[in-house]
Amino acid sequence: MVDLAATFEENAMEASAMVWRCERTPLSLRKAVGLAAHKARGIVLSEPEFLGDSLIAGLRGLAGFIPRPDDDQLATADAGVTEAFAGVASTGSVCVALGRPLVSATSLLMPLNIVLLARERIVARPRDLFDPECLKGEGLKRNLVFITGPSATADMGPLVHGVHGPHRLLVLLLE
Amino acid sequence: MNVTEIEPKSAAVGVRADTPRDVANKSDKDRLLRAIRMSLDIESTTVRANTQLFNRGRYRAVAELPDYDALKDQARRIKEKSIASLPELIPILKSSVRAHGGHVFVANTAEDACRYILDVCHWRAAKMVVKGKSITSEEIRLNHILEKEGIEVVESDLAEFILQLADEQPSHFLAPALHYSRERITALFKRKFKTELPLDTGEELTRFARERLRDKFLYADVGITGANLIAADTGTLMLVESEGNIRLASYLPPVHIAIAGVEKIIPTRQEMAPFLDLLSASAVGQKMSVYTSFLSPPLTDPPFALPGKPMKPREFHLVLIDNGRMQMREDPVFKEALNCIRCGACLNSCANFQTVGGHAFGGETYSGGIGGSWEAGTSKLENARFSEMCTGCTRCVNQCPVRIDIPWLNENLARQLNQKELPATLRSVLGSVTGAATEDRSAPIAKIFFGNYHYFAKWGTRFSSIANLISGDSKKRHKDGEGEVKETISPARLLMERWLGLDHRRGLPPFPKQTLVQAARQLTAPSSKGRDTKVVVFADVFTNYGMARRGIATIEVLRALGADVVVSESVPEGRAALSQGMIATAKLHARRAAMELDSHVSDGRDIVVVEPSSLSMFRREFSHLLDSKERFERFRSRAFEPVEYVVRMLAKSGRMAQQVFDISKSKVGYRLFFHAHCQQKTIGCEEPTLALFRELGFDVVTSNVECCGMAGSFGYKKDFYDLSMAVGADLFGQVVQQDRNGGTRQIVASGTSCTEQMHAGFDRSVLHPMEILASLLEVQESAAKLGELEEEDRELESDVASLKRGRKEVSKS
């Protein structure tokens, strides 16, 4: 049987994302995010939908956390924490469902994007999310973005990471 | 490289160099030729490096897709179905978008689209628009219209940002600034922004551009994007990108306008699934692009409102553009182009595009092989003149994720352009004498010549001594008044260049004293008794009149393997005519070849075709040229490449290759450089040669170029000789590189024109694989005939050389 998490990890790293495996406890999660964003002057958290508030709640106590950011703070914050709707093993992509407050902003505006991905939400291929049977068919109904590595360009000669979107993408794979 | 090195060569002699804009519209030939010169001078190195990088990535990425072919079939079915049902899908899409609170406008023309977008901007008092990459917005010249009305247009895709600064049109529809090296971007930024900041790395340039663009996103009133696909059932846009600028343009400003051609609509969101894997792999050689969004706008998040920027409600407009597409849809040939998903795989796999890019091989908006149909469909036929640069090599065919037959589109464009020529008596007479179809007699003389090459080859062979004298020596040397030796083009070659467009620098292969058909008649055929495998070797025009030895070697090898072999009459099968857009003539030729082979096939004979471009006709192009699918299938299923057939015969008989061929007899050593013909690769006939030679113990390396650059008549033409040689340089470099690594290798090429191109690069023998195999046979029944032909070739070359010497003496005296 294919280990989807291992395949995901391999392909995500190939796409220049970082993947950290993390226990699914508030403390472990807080430690991991704190470590990843330890230099951040501002951390913004999108509203969770799939993981449960009790797991996420600890992040609100991190130094630099901005509780209710205005647009000015969103434009200048350093790190955004986003929850993934799904992960895709074959491509190493995280799939983020848009629409809940701050999801677009945290996954796009800050130089560091930390994405929380629950292991059981990893599917084999991108097209699986277009199957009405997969994840209750939500993939066919929601506004989604597949994110595969940090934003990049080859228009300036060599490949450069960090263009209009995040320079770094860290996936916390929640075991 | 410094800035001065990238100045065009012509600048050095005080001539104003062409800019890409000067030569964007190629409705006249002169601009096409200037564009080729400009691109070869300035852009070629960078274009080649970048396209080849994409191309290698694509080969790697699609190889990792386990069901690549099934995905292509699925995508093709979805696109075909969508195009067929467009009139029904448009109202469904309108309802879906309106159900979310969005607006839809269907624009019949580019002007209608621009007017609507301008109206939206005026209603919302927009002062600044930020744009994501959209080739369709280039097609409708949107920037120009908005800027004329005082609205600032900010291109946010970094490639488009570069082009906006440089005032150039895109050279590639996926990577619009693909022709820009890092050094040229540095020079451009320093010049335009008058900055002393260090901009010597990709990171510095990216940071510099990002800092200038971030505020534009935050304060823009309107964001404009394109769309890769649109689902009618949900109004979902599929948006693929790497930088994040499309996400920003659709998320930050209060108004989002998406512009898309109507052909982007597919029935359902679920049917977007196969394109997820296909698009990124085909386009950028990645498993998935950085961002692939599925949005049914307007978004629910509140738009961004920084201090000083008024909060406005979110709004979405979808502008669907016809601008000629519905007319293309009605055309039985050009509706094919509407299947295009703009991945650019056809551009990156094209040897000519790799060498000059889209500023030469492209028009004002669209570029590459697929671009001609789009320029013609959305503007006018003459703007598609650059499609002449499609040589029909077919390397794009298998790379297209939706299986578009791009060469066929370009052959049809050439046909239409031929018919635009004014009628002239000489062309009409020449067309009539050579047997060209009536509709093709208005084509330029050069095209009638190349398209009916069999006619001239037949007469050239009959009078080979005179013909070789005329065509052999292109330069005439004489002393001027001061005793200096001067070279002038020989009058015959000058006339050929003027009338037939044959470049005087290109060596012409001599006409043989004996054709393949004549030489084969002199062979003693073994008794057919007990020989169950029956073969007819098709005497294609190129082998019959130019490379008879290859045909004789083929006969000898097949007989040695136990086949009962006969040779057909030499008739054209339509390749030459098709390559000139003389489709009616190609149909005549194809039917003639089919009739010639009919009785052989009925006798149970398989067809072996030595020249790969001729074989490709049987395997591919006859589907367009013969009367029915059944007729096409009758010949497709029986036509084989010689080595492919040898491998089949060996497998059938259960014999090992070593039992028939003895490598120790090789007269050319054991190191081979094999260059397979482009069309041979497309129809999957490269592998048998490689496998057989390796099985026999040869050390074989192959070229990885898509095409040698000769491409039939293309490299002979004075308009394209320089380009042909520039393309060939890649192949020559690979030969030299391989030679350096352990010593000279015997060059082996399957195609006639590839052989001629190799001769242009190297003063060395070039053999066909069957010639090598024939020399390895345990029993060489026809060795005497081959020796005789070799001797004739030597005599011929010697005759031509002595004639040249004689003429020099005459000119001296």
C-alpha cells in the first residue's frame, strides 16, 4: 500500500516546500509554529474549519500574533497560518479552501506561509478532489487553490522563489 | 555577457535595428524575413536555452504521468464536446455566474470587449487597473484602449512587466518574455528606472519588481485576469500561475474582470480534472504549477481597503470573447485550433521556434505552430504568414495534450495563402506541365517547383550530366582587373535562386545515373518459392532519384531475411506537394501512390518505405488525403520503416540478430552517431534502429534535437537558409561533442534531407541504417550491385568535380 504521507512529503520538498511532521496536540503545534515563525514581527491566523479550535487555540498566544488584523497589518505581517482542505500526494500540493476569513490573505500576502495539513486529508492525485465521493464532494463545491511550493518565477533568468506570494512554504503534516 | 554584446549586429554598421514591434505584423514577407534576422541576431541564444529547458522538463514530467495517453484522450473528448456545444454552454454559464451575483458579457468583437471593460472602469471611477497575464487581452489590444482613456494599466506578471517597459509584444504565450536574458533585463531596468541599485541577480531583479508592484495591487481599483478554463455548470474559473499575481489581482481589488475566449468554456467543473495533470506537465514540465485556483467569483472575502482607499463592494465581470472564434468553429479544418489549451508544448518542441522564438515565428499576439491559425482566425489570413516557418516536421503532434494536428492547420493556411497570389501565366503553365492540381497553379513558382520535385527529378536524372553541370557549382571564381580572385554566384545558381528561391549556398545533391527502380531491375531476384513474407519496397521520389543505394540495401537485407521483395514504380505520394500547401496536388499524388500499391497490397505484400517523410504520409497524412478511413487504414496498417520491418521479421522467425548480421564485418567501426528523422520519431520508428544496433553490439549515441533544420525543402530556400543552418548548428554541435568523447563516430541518418544537412555540416560519409546492415550480412547477394552503385556515385562526383575544374580554367583564360 502506498504511503500517501511519504509520497506527499517527497513531492512537496521537490517543489521547494518544507514539510515538518508534527504531533496533533496543541502544544506540539504551538511549538512548531513558534519555531518556524520565531523571527516574525506579525503572525496572522486564518479561521479554522477542519481541525477544531481547541488544537489551534494555542497559536493565539504566540509572540507577534495579531488577533484582528486590519488591512494595513495584513500588508505588513511576516507569517500567515492557513489550514489545508486537503493534500495531494502525487504533486506535493496543499489544497486550500477559500472563503473563510483571512484564508486568502494568510496563504498569499505574507513572506512565510505555514499550512496545517491533516494526514488523513491527503489524496493520491489532484483529480481525486473532483470526485463526488472524495471528502464528501466538497472539492467540487468550494473555491479552492492548489498550492505547490512557494511562489516562483523564471522570468528574471534563473528560478527565483518569492515573487508576489510567499517566499517560503512550510507544511506542518499533522500525524 | 555585457550590454554591448547584446546589441544587434546591424547596429555596428550604423543601420537602425528592427525592434520586435517593427516586425510584429508579418502580413508581408519582408517583415517576416527581417524578424528572422532580428531574432537570430539578438534573441536566439536565450530563446533556445529557455525553450529547451521547458522541453526537457516536459518530457520528464509527462513520462511520470502513468496514464498520459488516456488523459490526453479524455481532455480531447471534453474539448471537442465543448466546442460542439458552445451555443448551448454560453447561456448555461451566464446563468451560473449571475446566480453568484456576477455579470457576464459576450463580446462579438475586440472593440465590443474593450468598450465593455472601459465602461466598467468608468462606472467604478477606476484610475488604476492591475492585470494578470492574459494573451486574450493582448489580442483585443486592451491596454492601449484603457491607457488612451487615462487609466493606468499595470502588468503584474513579471514577464509582462518587462514587456510593458520595453514596449514589446509577447514572444511566447506562456512565457511572454522568454527572449530576455537576465543581462538584458538588468540593462532594461537600469535604463527605464534610472537606478544605480545592484540588479545583477534574478533575486535582485525580482525584489525590485515586486516592491514596485505590491502597492499597485493594494491600491488598484480593478483587477483583470484571464482564465485557463471555465465550467459552465458552476461558473468556476480555472486559473494557473506561478507568481501569485493572478491570485492577488482577483482577490485584492474590489472589481475583478476575467477575460476569456469562448473556447475556454467546458460543460462541468468535474471535467476540469484531467487538465490539472496535463496542463502543468505540458506547459512548464512540473507536476503542478505553484498556484492552480478554482474560483466561482465574486469572492466572499471583503476587498482590501488600506487607509485612504474607499471601501467598495466586491464585483465580478466575465467577458467572453468571440472575435472570430465562432467562425473558426464553423470551419471544418480550423475549428481544430479551438481545442488549444495554450500550454506552449508545441512551441517548445519546435526546432525553428527554439531558434528564433515568437518574435519571428509569431504575429502580433499569437506565436509558434498553433499561432498562425489563431492570428488568421482573430485578425486576417495575411497576418498568419509566419506559419510558413512550420516545416511540417510533426514534432509538436505528439506533444500536444489535446492532440491537435498543427502541421495540417499550417498546410491549410499555406493553401489559402497560395490562393491569394495573383494568377500569372508562367505559374499556370509550370503548374500544368508538372501536373499540379488546378487550384494549386496560382502558387509561387518556387512552391510549384518544390511541390512537384518528382517531375524535375525525373528529367534531371534522364539528363544527369547536363543537370549536374548546371546545378553543381554555385560559385564562379575569376580574377578582376587587379589580379585578385573574386567569387560570384554562377549564373545558373543565380537564376535558380531568383526563380526557384533555391539558396545558392546550399549544395545540391547530384542526380544519379541510375534510379532505384532501374538499379533494382538489374538485381537477380531469388525464387519466391517458400518465401511467405511478401514485401513491396515503395520507390519514393527521394530515394529513387537521390539515394538509390539505400533502396538497394533495403532489398538486399529483406531478401537475405527470406522475404519475397519487389519494387514499386516511383510515384509521388504527396509529401512534397503537401509541404508547399498544395493540398489538392497532394491528394492527387496520394491517390496515385495508393493506386500504384493497391495490387501489391491485394497480393498480401507489406509496404516498406525507405524515406521517413514518405512513410509518415502512409501512417499519418493519408488520413487527410485519401477518400475514406478504410483506404487510409488499408495503407497505414501495412506500411513500415525498413529497420522496423527487419526487427519484425527477426521476431517472427525467432532468429537472433547476430545470426543474420555479423558486426565483425563492419567497415565503419562500432561507434555510431544516429540521427533519426523528425517524422520518423513522431511515428515511433526511431526505437527499432537503436535497439537493433545495440543488440548487435554497436556503441550508438543519438541526437536529441527535435529536427535537423533541413526539413525537406525548407533548408534549400533562400528565405530560410540562415535559419535552417542555425537550427542545424545544434545537431552539428552534438556530433562534434560526441566525437570528442572517444573519437569520431560514423554518422547514420534515416532521412534524405537530414543526410543533406549533415553534409552541409561535415565533409564525411553519412549512411542509412540499412546500408550498414547490408554490409553485415553473412551472404551479400547484391554486394556487386551495391559496389556498382558506389562506383557510379564516385564517378558522378568526380565528373562534377572535373566539370568545376574545367569551368575554372575557362574562367581563368
